[in-house]
Amino acid sequence: MSDEEPPVPEEVLKSAKDQLDDDEISLADNEEILHTLSELTPVYENERSYFVLGNYDREPIRRLNLVVDRLNRRQDAYAFRMVDIRGEWDNSIQKFCLIADIVTYLVGVAEKEPSDFLVEQGLLVGTTEFFAKSHVLKRVYEDEEHPFGWMQDGVFELFEQEGRLYRWQTEEELVDVTEELP
């Protein structure tokens, strides 16, 4: 990372921090965390692990699954999505942070749909450890100059500066940029 980091949009960081501060971990949450860790055994059994983030709407999840499939074809690699880890958590930010701490890479598949991973993007750039191991696959839209809005554009600029922003427009290009990931 460069010596001088551009500022992270404060609204993104505030939203993520507020969600973390709102809840304390109960005994039931603690048991759920232990159960989740047991489900993540493949993370420890493989050389590389990829926590793939993105939109779970019908069409975008197909592309998210495409990225997971391509990464899982690699030797000694394990890729998964948050929904692949069972359990109901009252605080999904706690679940995200727990998983993000133990994986090798965080991979965001960014599309402009409203149920994207905006809060997680704030955590990716607001946490040095998460940012260092994150890559973003950003969809390009031909007819729109700024389809994501100024907050996400700021996040994408940070990844661009670090050489970890990959652009795609078609599913074939998505496969190609997935192959470029470490």
C-alpha cells in the first residue's frame, strides 16, 4: 500500500462501525461462531482461500457462483460465499469479520444492483488487514459513466491504485479477470 492513503468515505466506515458497536456477543452467538469455525475447515486445509462477496439477486448470483467455481478449480484452493456458511447471525458484520480474518483473499464482485456489498466494501478499505488481501472485480456499464455513485467510486479508486481492481463487462471477461487473481 502506498505511504499516503486516500481518505475512505466516512459514511461507509461509520455505517460499518455502527453495526459492529450495536450488538454484543451473546452465549448463543458464541456457539454459532464456534459452529461456523468448524464449517470452515477447508480454509485451513488448502493453501489459498477466497471469500467471495457480491450481490445475491438472481442474475448477479449466477456470476458470483461463476467466480467461486473458477477459483475452486485451482489446485489447493477453496472459494466460498457468506451464504455457504450456515447459521443465522444477528450481526452479519461479526460473521463477515470472523471469516475475513481467516481467509487468504477477499474477492468482491461489484455490480450496480441495490443489494451489493456496500457495507463490506467499507470494511475492506477501512481495515488495513482486509484491504491488503482484497481484490475487486468491477463490472463496467457501457452507457453509464458513474453507475456506482461517489462512495463506491472512492473505494474502487483505492483498489485501482494498488493494482487490485479488475474490470469486466461480459461473463467471459469475468472468467478472464478471475484467472488474473493470485
